[in-house]
Amino acid sequence: AQTVTQSQPEMSVQEAETVTLSCTYDTSESDYYLFWYKQPPSRQMILVIRQEAYKQQNATENRFSVNFQKAAKSFSLKISDSQLGDAAMYFCAYTRAGNQFYFGTGTSLTVIP
Amino acid sequence: DSGVTQTPKHLITATGQRVTLRCSPRSGDLSVYWYQQSLDQGLQFLIQYYNGEERAKGNILERFSAQQFPDLHSELNLSSLELGDSALYFCASSEGDGYNSPLHFGNGTRLTVT
């Protein structure tokens, strides 16, 4: 079965600094998708970024970028120029064709002013 | 706004009761997923429907059931409620069957069982 592991339950970062959240996953598939979702205190789930496994180029969305290491089955999220509004729980997720989404247990990010 | 609508936003009920949570997916999305998130917990996958058919089942209790109607809206029925069922229930939709299209989440229904 596919599993997604986020080994950092909590992280903190100074405002304007950069932070990296880790995610590893277990799969025997070669074609799949990976996502990062953000859940702020409002509890709404917001898509941050996605990565197709067949693409070697790392996805980027403004201040958010990923470091996708397929061989290592690693998918980390880098947040640059951290802002107070980035404080949230971040979930990593995996899915493949015809399958459900698997979510990690989340990393709680605190942004220190 | 994700385009996914969940009603009601809040629900307070007593143990042993039955409730129905409703979800309208984004326009054009065929898949609907239900997730449960207890306090300070991750997301527990309950069930997925694709174009009216059950596609995948997760850790859904026998007291819980769901369906997706011809207009693609979905309902999650929770019966014989227990205190431990108190949680935030998310509905999410996607264009396909969950492969190359991300999940778009509703704002959730917060269920409190007293």
C-alpha cells in the first residue's frame, strides 16, 4: 500500500526567511502525482502546488517550489520569503491513476514575526 | 473559492442520532471524495464516487454510508452517532478519477456529537 510520511510534525521560520518541509512516499509505480495542500486556521484545504512524476523539472508557484527526487521518493516543499499568512498545517499527498489520494499526517508551520 | 459547496457548515446533534451531510462538486467534476478530520488529526479517507459509481472505499464505518446522485451531488449519511464521530468532514471533487487532476475541497462540515 502507498504511504506518505511527513517526519516533521512542527516547523518554525522567521518572517522573510526560507523553510523546507519534508515528505517521503512509498510506491512501486512510475507514474503518479504529488501535491502539497495548506490548511490555515480556518481549516480550509487549499492546493499549494502539484508535481507530475514523469516531469523532471521541479514545480514552482510563486514563493512555493518543490524538490522532487524520484529515485529517493522524496518531495519537499520550499517556501521562500515566508509571510505570516503562510502559517498553517501543510499536507503532502500522493495519487496515481484510478486510485485514491493518500495524505501525510501534516506539518504545522509557525511563522515568527 | 474552490467551487465545492458543503452544507451545513455546522451540525450539533446527540449520540444515537442520524445526520446527512451534503456536497455539491465543482461544475464539471465527476469525482467526489469524503474525508474525516478529527481534532489535530490528519485526513482519513472515507469513500470516493465517480460519476455515480462507488470507486474506492477507505476506513468508512458500517454506520456511515454515502451516495452520488445523477446530478453529481453527494450525501454522506452518519447514523447511530457516537461522541468519537465528532470531526470535520470534508468533501472534495476532481475532474477525473483522481489521477492527473487535484482535489478541490469544500469548507467542511463541523459535526459535534454531544
